[in-house]
Amino acid sequence: MKAVLLREVTKKYGHFAAIDNISLEVELGEKLAILGPNGAGKTTLVKLISGQTKPSSGEVLVLGSTAWKFNPELRKKIGYVSHNPMLYDELSACENLEFYGRLYDVQNLEEKIAKILRQMRLYERRHARVKTFSRGMKQRLSIARALLHDPELIILDEPTSGLDIEGRRELVEHLMRIGNKTLLLTTHDLREAINLCDRAVILIDGRIVEECSISEVEERYMKVVGIESP
């Protein structure tokens, strides 16, 4: 079984193809960077994989199941983080994680919340309302939310967008601890891809133009796809 399998997938909005006849395989435990300029289709691609949108044509399988069909058991196996933290500002960090943990029927929830908040260096602020958090703290809490239910597949859509250099560094360090999970990462920052991934696909105008190892990206494609160098 593949972690992710796309067969000739197209996603159209009107006459515009945001994703144009893409086929892709991601192995279990693989760390894949999805690279490309703004407007390349990166976010649309991860929304297809996470089941947030339905393909216009083609097949999207995630962990053996059709991604876009309602499937609570599949949802429990996916952790998703976007560049916009999906959190409730009026709730505390603990309350946010409690809410999501109950949705996913997480066992020993109180213990797991405490553990992951310590890992994300947010335990001391666990009872503070999220609206008082900095951008970096909110992103760390978003990562905590995505990892709380121990998903098999983690999808990160430009998770460090809008963070300063120190915030980016801290967040990447936390993400390096996810172990043998399957990871999909969209980013403009080559440092993130190098630190977190072992393979990359280059996406331009909704099409995969190349698949390569991370070590090949800087040499062959940095100028073409407009990503940042280390």
C-alpha cells in the first residue's frame, strides 16, 4: 500500500486547470517536498490529498482509501497544517487541543495534551487564550493539534509562512522530531526541504515537471522554481 497514490489527477476551476493530469506515488514513511513558485498548484494538490476538495478527474488514494469521500477513519490518519493556523482564538491552548482530541477520539487525552505542549514549548502557556499568542506560538500549537492523534500522514502547507528567521528555525527543529511518519511539505524555503525531506517534486503551472532527490534541487532547479537558498 502506498501512503499517497494519484492517477492522472486534474482539478479545474471553470476552464482553469490548477492541477493538470498529475500522477504521483509516495511511499509509507517517505518525506516529500512539493516545490514550485506561487500559483504552481501546491496548495490545490495538498487539498486534494487531504480530501478537502474533489478532483475533476482521476483518482486520489490515501492510505488505500479514496481521499475525498467521507471517511472518519481515514481522517484520523491524517494531520494537516496550513500557513493559516486553524485555531479558536477565544479558547486556551489546552481547550483547543481538547476539542480536536475529542473529535478524533484520542485516548488518554489529558496526558497526551500535556506531553505535546511540553514538546512544543507551550506548556507554561497552556491556559492562556490563543489570541494572546505570537504567530510562531500559534503555528507550534497548530503542529501540536496535527500530531495529537498520532496520524500516519502529516501534510504541511507552507507552515513557516509569515514567521521570522528564528520562528522558522524553531518550527523546523520541532518538525524534525516526527520520526517515521509520512510527510508532505509545500515550501518556498529550500532549508526546510533539505532538513525535513528526502525527495522533491517540482510543480509548475499545475504539472509535475521533475521528481528528484533533495540534494539535486538546489543545483538544478533553485532559479527555475524560485525557492530560497540556504
